[in-house]
Amino acid sequence: MQITLWQTFYIKLNEIGILYHRSDFKKILQPGTHTYFGRHWQVKIYDLNQPQAQIENLELLLRSHEAELREHLLIIRTAFNQAALVCCGQNWVSVAPNQLRAFWRGFIEVESHLFNLEESLELPSSFVQQLRSVTLNGLKKFQISESEIGLLYLQNNFVRPLESGEYAFWSVDRDVTVRTLSRIIPNPDFPLEDVLIEKHPDFIAAYCKTVQLLTSQVAIVRYRGKVISILPPTSRKLFWQGVEVEILDISADAQLQPNLVAELVEGSTEVKLLSRNCLHICQVLAQHVGLVYINQEFQGQRSPGVHAWWLFGRSFQTETIDLRLQNMEVSGQDILSKDKVPLRLNLTAGFRIQDPLRAKNGLSDISGFLYKELQFALRGAVGERNLDGLLEDKGAIDRSISEYIRQKAADYGIEVDSVGVKDIILPGEIKAILSKVVEAEKTAQANVVRRREETAATRSMLNTAKVMEDNPVALRLKELEVLERIAEKIDRIQVNGSLDSILTDLIRMNPQ
């Protein structure tokens, strides 16, 4: 039996080996054939196409064989405040803090770069461009467009702004975030505005416009001439530089000037939405007047138009009063006349308000007051008169009501222009009785006229007979007149005798 005590190892051209004897490092073997005597030799072979060397117990080997290992290996050792990038040909490898890494030299070009994280977490721009399409552990990359600005935060604490461009930061043991804000929008939502204002004045001075108001101030912020924000008292707000800020003192007068009314109340829909919760608006129509109360106190009258006030710290109440002639109908009033006849009356009245303040301060309900007083006046005027008197002189009711209501209304600055009863409606049975009375009266009047006409006719006939008695010619003319009337109604007349006896002889008529 033959025992072989020689061991042969073959290393390819793209490989490298580490020779161990009884687990003790001996040397690094280059490509080729290597033969050793004994049974306790061992070789670990590494593919140089994978330049990162996964060597067991590398830390121990470096303590005793550092010089030999460094001839063949690129050793990367990072401290707690360091990180490294290793370029292996076309590939990149990141090395976190407190790490030991080894890369084989020679076969693939290996280059390392060490970074001090205490000095800066940002990767130089030259590396950022090379790593554009590479994802590495421990590195965060950010892209800021030209329409944005980035806010760099480390452990949720603001560090600095980032202009447009590409950035990469080490985030191996710290939280690195970037919040992007649009530069097109002049009033973006700045994160933690108060912290930025108080802790980072350099950033505020370089990029922002700060608006801070007192308790009696309101601010209107415009960008390119358009209102973008309305700030209430005691507020503080950040904007990008380039905005225009108009600060108004509302301590003495909270009413808006006409130019602001046109801009904020009658402007675009977006501006109306901004001002909706900030303004009290009163629109006074033509032929009206507006009454303004601030904190329950009267503050004056307003002419027709649109008026607006800042709401902050005040309560407003406005009311518009119509100054035109108005009509009021008092309908369906059931009233007993003096002779106990039930009547239903409809009344109309015209009035106008002469002194709006006096009317408003004296009356809680102007229409209700007038309606009630017209009812009282109507009942008083009707209850004092009999039915016959009411029907004979309706104007008396109007005059009575007018005298009463005008004095009452004048006490509150109201002018009553006209008062009139439109209808007096009688119950059915009363209406029938009155119809009979009227019919009897008219019948009696017709009989009187008929008797008068009959008497006149008889007197006329008597006078005619006396004339014909003394005058034969007149009698003859009368006969001819009668004959003419008869001849108009018949077709043929047969006369026996002469014309002299036409009226005394028999006249026979045969109509055909």
C-alpha cells in the first residue's frame, strides 16, 4: 500500500489562493500549480472577478501578516465617524462606519475614498454624478428640480436649503431627509415655520419674507398683483421673497376702502373664498339705506352700494331699509257695524319710511306694527257707523283710518301716503235683503216715471184734439198722416167711394 504525502493545488489565472497549514496562514498563492509535502495543507481559493475578499479572521491575520496581506489586498478600515466608497472597476461598494473590508488588487482596478462624516454628510458632486444609476447601502440621493427648493433635515433638525441639482448624503447612522417646496407657489406650507423663523435667520433672510402682525393689524399679501393670502391679527407667516405685503391698522376703523371692496368682495372667485371668513359684507340696493351696528352699538347709515368690514374682534349687524313707497294689505277683516251687521272688509295702505333710524330703534317689526294699527283703525271706523252710513259714504271710513294711522306712524318716522277700503263684503242673507230693497225702490221709481209719462201723453192728446176741433185743415192733415202709416204696413188697399169719405166709410184691406 502506497501513501502519498504530497499535495498539489492548481490556481487559475482569474483566481488567487491563501495557503493554510493546520489552519495557520502561510502565504498567498498566485495563479499556477503549487505542491507541498504533508497532509495538513489547505488552500482557500478566491475568484478575482469578485474583488471583495471574504476572508475569515481577517482582523487576526492583519495583526501578524499585515505587510504580506497589504501587497495583495486593499484594506479599508473605517472609524466610527468615517465611511468609504470603493470603486471596483465599474462597480461601487459602500463601507459603513466601524467596518473592516478587504479587496483583491491587480486583477480588477480597485480604488477607495474615505469620508469624514463629522465634517460633512454630503457626498461631493463628482461622486454624485458617478453614482447616479447606482443604489448603495447607507447613501440617500435626492433630485431637486429648478422649480423647487429642498430643505435638508438631519435627525428632523433643519440644516440648510438645497438649490436645484442632485445630492447624496450618508445616512448610515443618522436620519437624513429632504423636504421639497415649490418655488412657483409663493405661500407653500413651510414645515415648522416658527422654528425656521427663530432658529435659522440666515435662511429666512436669504429666501423668505416674514409677516408678523400685532393685535390690531391685518395683512393682505399679493403676488404679481393678485391676492394670495389674508392674515388675521397676531398671526405670523412665511412667504417666498417677491410677495407684496399691505398691513392695515383696524383699531380705529374696520371698514374697507372702496378699492379693497372691489378687490376682495367683487373680485375673482379665489379671492372671494379667501376673504369669506374675514369680512362682514352688506349690500345696500338702490332706494335703500343701510343701518350698521358694531358690538350692538349704532355706527351710522350707509348709502346704496357694497360695504365691508373686517370681522376680527368685533360683532356686526347690518340691516337694509327700503325707502320706496310700499303697499300693505289688510284682508278678510270680520267686523260688526254699529247696527250689528257682520261685515268683511279688505283694506289697502301705502307707506314709506322717512326716518329709518327712528323706525328701526322704535319698532322691532315695522310691518307688524302698521298691520296691527290699521286693524285697530278699521275696526274703530266701522264699529261707529250703521250699515247704511257705510254704504252711502265709504270715504268717511278712509278719512277716519287715515287720520288715525298717520299720527301713529309719524311718531316712528313713517309716512302713510294713502289708505282705502277696497271691498265691503256683506253676508248672504243681508245681501238678499238689500237686493229686495233696491228692487222695490227701483220698481216704485219706474211706476212714478210711467204715470208721469202717461199724464203727459194724455195732456198732449187733449191739446191736439182741441186744435183739430177748431181747424178742419189740421184734422185733414192728421187723417193723411194716419193713412200714410197704414199704407206702410200693407201691400194693397181697396177703397169704395171717394177719398172724401176715406176715414168715415168702410175700408177693406186685403193683404196678399
